[in-house]
Amino acid sequence: MSTGSMYLAVFLGSKSSPRMAAWNGLTEAERGERHGEGMAAWKAWAKAHEGVIVSTGGPLGRTKNVSASGVEDVVNAMSAFCVVRADSHEAAADLFVDHPHFTIFPGDAVQVMPVLPIPGAAARITVETHVSAPIEAVWKAYTTPADIMKWNAASDDWHTTSASVDLREGGDFSSRMEAKDGSMGFDFAGTYTKIIPHQHIGYAFGGRTAEVDFIPGPDGVRVRVTFDAETSHSVEQQQAGWQAILDNFARHTGAGS
């Protein structure tokens, strides 16, 4: 699991490169065998890094160049893309060392670049976890008040004393979070803005927004929460608190699967 920054990876290749010429020089049977080997290796790479892949992306087709002069067809070296999350630029680049794009297929390189924040925009924070349970159980635990009251706390000295959910676009939700010693408490409340069952929840709260994505895999579900940061606490404090709650959710839901 990574809660670092996002990086765009662009896969480069050329139809006129020596690598492509060598690929085209193979017999049809040889290319078919190499293609099968490459696809298996690519899938294995994706599986090994599924915890940090934000978007699997995909192959890129023909390019239209749009400028003040109009629209025209152009050729560039970009052949595919994906988006990953890593704790540093170097760590993101390391994910693509010996990638099958250029070790098996005739690609030339993978270029990795950070996705930078929009100037003047509120900071966005992402936390995620893996839940060893079916998507149906994960969705139910995330959206059912009785379950929310069991997992919605960042530490053992806090708990959620009540929760309500109107799970529809435009519906409201609320959780009452309190210190167990009764010294303080607050309501976390908002309105759902987007609901795609078993896939996505969007909501607005206190002038901010958040999105929750549910990404099923062969051994469970990856749950990713992205939200607008506030200014009264540091990004690190907010990230740690939301991550602790999400980890609590994973323990609760995985234990019940």
C-alpha cells in the first residue's frame, strides 16, 4: 500500500526503430510466441504492483494535434500510459525497471513524471487499503450504520456513537464521533453526490469533497479514499488519521468475511 504522490508513466516506441525492425524480422510464429510471453509478463507486473497502480491506463491510438492553426493528424512516440502512486520520483521510476514493454516487446522506454498539484487549488490527500473480503461485503460494511459504528475511529480512545446513511445521490449521511472519556466529540456529516454501487461513492462535507473507489481483485478489494485537505491540521496529520480509520475498516471487514 502506498499513500504517496501520483506519477504518470508514458510508454514510448517507434515503428521505425531498430527494435521494431528486429521484431518485424521474426517469423509470424516467433512473434506470436513472443507476444504471448510479453502479455503474461505484463500481467504479472501489474499483479505484483496492483497496490500502487492508480489507473491501468491502456494502449494509445492515433493522435490528433489541436492548436491555434486547427486540427491535424500527427505521429508521436507515445504508445500507452498508466498512473501509479509512489513515495518518490525515484521509487516510481524503479517500478518500471526491466518492464516487458522493452525487455520483451519492441518498446523503447518508459518515461515517468509526477502529476503536480494545480496551483491555488486545495491539496488533495489519498489513502488506501486492501480488504480481504468480497466486494458485496466490503460495500455493505462501508455503507451500513451498524458497521460504521464499529470501524469508524482513528484510535482506540475514540468511537462512533451513532450513524445514519441515506445512500443515494442527494442523500445525507452523518456520524457522531466522540472521545470515549466524553471530553470531546464532533459530527462528520455531508451529502452524497455520486453513487455507483460496488464501485464509487462521491460526497461533499463542510465545503470539501471526497471520493471512495472500490477496486475488486482476485484476493479482495482495494479501497481508495481521496479528499480535500483542510488548513487547521497538517497534511501528514490528516493523512495519518484517515489512513488509521481506513485500516480499522479493513480489519473489521476482513475479520467478518
